[in-house]
Amino acid sequence: MVLPIKKEINRRRQERKYFTHKVNWMHQAGSSVELEALDMSPWGIFVSDEGKMMRQVKNNDPVTISIDIGKEKFDLRAKVRWSGTSVSHEKRGFGLEFDDQSKTLAEELFLQHDENGMFFVPEE
């Protein structure tokens, strides 16, 4: 009997920051649902639903992710690029790619993420 070898393939081209932060997900298949965001880059985000919405959501579906960082709330528009189990997080969820307008905002948020996994709003 031959056992398959599990090998992690890292297809990510951009740096990601890992954290756990509750976000609101708005999708055409239903109303707003709270999910966990587990990593983010200026180009996308991984959110976990633990497999609850896998049948309702398809690749390229538009979604909006609302991130509340306490002082401010940000809405980022994205498309579903893949769904399944994340090797990095060992959780089921969705890989989302931000639209062009949201990429600028996401880059600002990405830079406002500290080494402890928390968002912060810089003093003005």
C-alpha cells in the first residue's frame, strides 16, 4: 500500500499578516454573518466559516467584508477566489481578493496591524 505524501504548497505571492479578528460578511446568498478573519494582505483576506456556507458560495461571487477596529469601521469589497480548508490555519473558509478600490484601503489597514495581531489606528 502506498500512502500519499502531504506537502504544503504555498501559492501566495504576497506577504500575509496572521491574526484572529471578527468581521462581518455580506454575500448575495444571505444577510450579514460574523466570521473570523485569520490572515490578510493588501490584496486579499482569508475568512473562516468552518464550512457552514460552502454550498451557497461560488468562486467569483462578490462579497463585502466589514472590519471594525474600534475607532473606525471599514468595508472592503472582494470576490471569492477559492474555498476549502486552509493548510496554514487548518480551518475551512474562503480566500477573497479585494477589488481595486478596496486594495488601497486594505494596504492602509495592513500597515496598521501590529506585531501582536491587533489593528491600531495611528494618532493624527
